[in-house]
Amino acid sequence: MVPMRVQSWEVFPHPAPPLSQHAADVSQAQQILVADNYFTPGCLPPTLHFLMSPPIPENEPDRLAALHASGLLDTPSEIGFDDIAVLASHICQTPISLISLVDADRQWFKAKIGIDAPETPREVSFCTHAICAPNELFVVPDATIDDRFRENALVTSEPRIRFYAGMPLTDPAGFALGTICVIDRQPRELTDAQRHALKALSRQVGVLLAANEANRRLSEENERRKSLERRLRERADNFRDLLENAGDIIQSVAPDGRFLYVNKAWQTILGYSAEEAATMNAFDIIAPASRKHCGELFERVCGGESLPQIETRFLTKNGAEIQVAGTVTCRIENEIPVATRGIFRVMQPPDYAADTTNPSKTFTCICGWCKMIRDENNEWEPLESHFERLHGTEFTHGICASCADKAMADLETSAN
């Protein structure tokens, strides 16, 4: 038996009748009052009025979690639910019908016929009693003679409930989220046909609940997909910016030799525009003496071999040769080569012997993504290791104001 507790009472003057004259549930309430020293045995008020708190389902925490996850609370009216409420009222010949959802401290009406209030407190809810038996029709023929409800505010005042019948509404997981119920202002019973119809309507509401749940999950999945696509676009933009602003020569070449992509450094160092590159073949920028060897390397790469370190000579638009070193890989899909990717750095600048206005410069190449540094052997190493090896520099780690703000924001978000 689900325990019940005394929530409120009104005390009237003495003398009081013996305990035996009270109903069994009233007697339980009296015993509580005596135990708590409110009154002495045999001397209770003659008209002890109290409101018993409604029972709580054993799976209440999980039931409430399922209700809140459904996303139905406080949503606009929907014609599917409204139509079922109309049918319930018509079939059962009652002035009031409701599709209610029982929340922690209220029952909220998803659909309603015959009343204007959007919700009522759970402590006076008939539906709270109904959801304790998810598979059974809960009927109160006359609330005025039912000890559970005769002092209920919905009985003693508007809408002055006399008759109530409610069938629990279960979600696909079996949790009773609320009821479809019919209410009358006079005592009565339902016919067998009306009982069966009300149960059938509750199943139809269950279908709507399942459809809403499916739509909610689909909507959430769409939001996750959009969020993922947004992050992928941002990541692609970051990589594109990285490639465009890198100091290395970066190119992508189709298996037939066409340029698919060249970055800004490629255009600046070799002297061709992106539009010109689109009409060229990769071997147009290879120095004549290196073309045969590069052709052999290109075939090996298109065959799936990765070349982590190659050296060759490129030919600029003005005819100057430059010594480059780099790596070349190939993207292969379904065992078919799609594009080669090459990243090269200039080992020896073009011969500008006649141009004395361009002094030699020393560059240190740093990865724009992970911040590793390329050393004199064309190998990548952490920035700290690079400077410690070359200059004996020792590092301590601090945090700049901008990063500190971001870190604190993350910590505050996690704490909340």
C-alpha cells in the first residue's frame, strides 16, 4: 500500500467523539496527531477535516525524467490531442475532458474541454491517483462520499467534481506521464462501451506520444548534425586558412597531372596565378633535368607509396630554378588514386645574381596548426626542444591574459 500523509486540517471546538466513530483513514490521521502531541486520545475535534496527500508512484524519479525528456510540458495546443479530448467528452457524455500530464508539483493540461485553467496543483489532482496503476482505469463515481476527495478543493469549489474517470497515458518505455480523463458535476458511472472507448483513446494518445518522441529525437539528431556540420566547416576553414597562409609551397595534383589546388606561397614563389595554374600540368614547373626522375616518383605515389622526403628543382615563371625538398602523398579512394598532395620548402632561392636589392634572409618554418618547428634536416620538432637544442634556452610556462580568460570561462562553465 502506498503511504499517505496528513497535509492540512481545520480544528473545530470540543467536545470530541471517541476515535472509534471515525473512518479508518481518519483514524490513521488521528493517531498521527496524537503521536505528535496535537491532541490526547479520546479528545479529538468532532469535525476533523484533512486533505490526504495523493500517492506517489514507486518509479517517480524515472517517471518525471521521462516526462521532462518528452518535451511536451508547456507546449502549444495540437489538433491531434485536442481532437481526442473532444471525442472523449462526446463518447462519455461529460462536460469536461482533459489530457493531463502530471509534473512534480502540478498537473498540466495538454488538451482540455470544459475548463479554462491550464493547470492545477498536483496535491488536489485526481490524475495523480490514476497514474499509480498505469494499466487500469481509475474511476471515482461520487467524489463527495469518497474520503480521498470529499474535502478536495476541486470538489468543494469549481469545477465541483463529482464523477471522475481517468486512464493513464504511457510512453513507449511504459512510464505513466498523465491521463486522459472525463469529469462530470454529478455522480455517475461509465458503461462498458464507454470504458473500452476511453481505454482505446488512451492508446491513441500513446501513439501521439510515441510520434512526438520520435519527432523530438529526430529534431535533436538534426541539431547535432547541423552542429557537427558547422564544426566541420569551421575546421575546414581553419585548415584552408592554414594552407593559404603557410610559407611552404603546397599543391594538390590530379593523377593526370592537373593542378587541383595551389596556395599563396606557391603562387608567390613560382610567379603564377591560381588561374594560370588551373591550365597547367604539374611537370610544367619541374626543371627539365628533374622531370624524368619526378615522373617516376609521381607513378610511385599514385600507386600508394608515400614519399616522406624528396628533393627536386622547380622552375619559376621567369625561368629561374629553385631547389626544394618536401613530402608527397596520395589520397586513394576504393583503391583508385584521387589526388597527390605535396608540401615543399625552398632549400635554395632562385638565382637573382643580377638583382642586388634582394639580400639573403634566414627563415624558420613553424607549423601554423601545431606550432612545431622544422629544423635544418627538414624534421619537425617542438618549439621548446628546437630552441633548447640550438641555443640552450630553458622554458617556464605562464599564461597570457587572453588564454586565461578563455580558461576561466571553461572552468566556470564546467562548474555550472
